[in-house]
Amino acid sequence: MARSIATIQATMDAEQALQTDLTTLNSPSQTAIYRLWKFITSTIINYLEQLWDIYKAELETQISAAAVGSNAWLQSKVMKFQYSASTPQVLAVDSNFAINYPTIDTTLQIITRCSVTTTSQRVCLVKVAKSDPPVALSAPELSSLSGFLSDLNFAGVNYVAQSLTSDKIYIDADIYYNGQYASTISANVITAINAYLASIPFDGKIKLMSLIDAIQAVTGVTDVVLKNVAIRADATAFANKTYLVQNKTSIIPLYQMYAGYATEETTSGYTFTDTLVFIAQ
């Protein structure tokens, strides 16, 4: 930040005081020639520093708008993706040579979840969801996102946009509780499980210990025994689910979700209401 003329003059005065050869420059006159030269020099330095500030700001603006190609940069761009069912949203190069929408309309920014992963084979997987709680993009929305990524494409990188219906988690457990909470315990535990699933960062991992902690944190719960816990991609048949716990034995304590997020199993007879057993103590 540019220093003021007075600050620069004060610096020069302090330096002059350190120079014994300049002790004779002690005139009280405000129009003394050496005072005038210090003022002129301070003014020039002040103007120069202001020009540096302006140039620095211009460079930082260009750098901040530049396409750096990192996963974090691409994720931030995808979160600004716009979609309209009636008016195509098309990217353009702006005055800073950055690719943006000519008109920014936050009401059309439908992406609420996004993760970006680049493999060693230069395949960039962009996994997304919309709304809250998250759901998969429709076919037209996903197609539009693929076009959006093509416009941002870096040479040699293959961008793959993916938006899937949530993974489904099956939980077979015995929940022990204080009998005084019989009227609310089932609803509160299911709410706690859903809240835990919603709290997992998008494209994150399910942790069995965190699941147990979420259930045990419910008022009235005294103990939790996970008998069977399994998860599957929505397109995978229930019979082919992956067990995290089987017959009370932990198999996979940490599981990377396929769709990026998970919700309650929907197969009849295996929903939370069907498989969570509440035992009063």
C-alpha cells in the first residue's frame, strides 16, 4: 500500500538525523531548499507507489480470474454452473480473458455438491448433485454440465461428469434405550442417522464409529449393537450389497461412497423402520 507523503518525509527526516554530515541542514524555514527537495522527492515516491498499487491490483485481478486447472479451481467453477430449461446458458471469454457466463444468475446455479478427482491417466472425474438434501441431476442438466466442462477443457485431460442417485445404506441393529423414551426413541434415532449421513462431506466416507456415536448421542439410548450394515450403489441389486458389518463383525470400518452421498435403504422390508430393533431396559 502506498505510503503517504508525510510518512515518506518522516522517513527521510529520520535518515537525515543519522547523517552527521547533514547537521548544518537545520533551517527552521519551511521554504528551505533542502525541505523543498524532500517534499518533491516524497511526492514523486508517493505517486510511484500508487502506480505500483494499481498495477498490483490489475495483476491480482487477472491472476484470480485465470484458469489454473487445479481440482479446487474446477470445483469452484462447477459450483457456479448455470442451467435453465428454457434459455441456454453459454460460457464466453470476458475482458480478463477468463471464461465466464455473460450474465451471472445465482438462481440458475443448481449444483450444491461437487467433488473433483484427477487420476494419473489424466481423467478428471467431476461428481455432482443438486438441491438440499442432494439428488442427482436430470439427463438434460448433466448433458449441459458436460458441455460446460468441454468449454473449460485443458488439452490432454478427459473430463467426465457424473451425477448419481444416492447410495443406499441398510442398518440392522439392536438399540437399547431407557424405557421412558418409548414414544420418541424410534423417530429420534432415525432422525439422528439421517442427520449423520447428511453431515458427511460430499464424496466422503461413512465411518462406522461415527454412525454409532450419532445413535448413542440420542437422548435415552443406552447401547448400540450393529448386527449387519451394508451399502450399495442405487443401481446395484440389494442382494449384491457390500457389507460393512456382518453378523456383528466389522469388515469395512471406513467406506467410500460411490454416488458421493448415501440415504436410507429403500428395499421393502429393509428400511430403517424395518431393521432397527428397539429394546427397552
